[in-house]
Amino acid sequence: MKQVLRLVGLTILGLAAIGIVTTTAALRWKRSASSDVETTAPGIHHVRNFLADVYAAKVGSDVILFDAGMDPEGHAIDDMLRALRATRDDVKHVFLTHGHFDHVAAAGLYRNAQVHAGTGDLAMMAHRESARPITPRLFGALIDSSSVEPNSPLDERRRIDVGSGKSVLTMPFPGHTPGSFLFLFDGVPFTGDSILLEGGRLTHAMPGNSVDLAQNKVSIRSLAGLLENERVDYVCTGHMWCTAPGMAQELIQRLAQDTL
């Protein structure tokens, strides 16, 4: 009987090991997947890198990126740059909404860029501190996420000049991660995973992937004040694309009410 139980145990362990190896191989293969490049808002271009959304805008001859996907070789972003008739050297700013592996992987590829990210997430991105909770940490390990060290840390609300009379408003938005930020550019706030889009409605961050959902909701309730006197035409999220035309303000108001 003991031999039978041992054989069963070894079989289960073997199947589990095969499952982990297969899952890891599939994730690493899929991490370079790229959707078609689309325009999701006027002047804002989008590509889906496997599961994560990356956005870009042309500012004169320069390019600015919002998040950097989950492929450390940046194939999906290269597709978007080609659609913009640009190269990696034309990328002058990369704005990272937070430090989870699926939003930062290609950030180090752009040698002429300032890479902006919240100070609260710098240790996580450099792999000096575990990404909590367990889900992003586990998937980051499986997909072999790269270490990223931004050269422009952010710790406050401010405007960053990106050229041609344009600027990006940086807004601390803790909760999903300690260093989460929102970035407002040309009437579009880029929210990463701090605000999601589900069933045509904006909603709070996912509980299982967030360090402090209560703080995320506090940040959401401050959103109207953060965006006061600012034009908002669309809201673009990290995994669910952008709101429909003309719906952003109404959806932001509903979101604030839903988190009371």
C-alpha cells in the first residue's frame, strides 16, 4: 500500500512539474504577442501586448509612451513605433503607471528616454523588493520579467514638458501599488490598473492584485479634485482600453459614487 501511495504521490508531483514547465513556456512565448495598432483617442495610439495595453503619442518628431508592456524585447511597441513612422531612438519619455511586470518590461530599451515612475515602486521594479500580493510576483517569475530602473522618479503632482507646447500632468494615485500614478496628456488620463473598465463602467483596482484596495478607493474619490479645471475626453486603462467618446466625465462621476 505504501508503494502505491508513493507512486501516486510521485505521479502527482510529476504532473505538477510538467504543468509548471508548460505554463512557463506558454507565457514566455505569448509575452511578445501584439495586436493590431489602433487609434483609441485623437492622437493616441494603442497596442495590446499579450494581456497589457500600451499607449503612445507623437509630439513633433518625438514619441511618448504610457506603460511599456510585458515583453522585455518590446516587439509589440516596435509595431506601434513603425505605425508612427518612428524608431526606439525617437522615444523621449516613458511614463509607467505602476511597477508590476506586465507594465514595465520594455522600459529600458529606449536609450534617449526619461523613464518616469513613482518612487514607491522603484524597489519592486529593480527586483530589490517582492511585488505584493502574490499574483503579480508569481506571474512575473514565470514570465521572466526584467529588472527596470527608471531614471526619473516621481513623488508628487507636477507637469512635465514633453515638447511642442505639450505636457503630462503626473498625479500620485496610491493603492493598487504604493507608487501608482495617473498621467494626464491631451485630455486623456492613463490609469494603468488603478482604474479599470468593465462592462462600459469604470471601476476600482482588482482586490487580488492590489496592496491596499481601501487606499485605491480613497484615491478614486480624490479624482474629481485632481482633474479639476482639466479637460478629460477619454480614460485609458491598463488592460481594458479606453472609454467610449463623450462618456469620460459621466463615468468618472459614477465611479466616485460607486466607491463611497
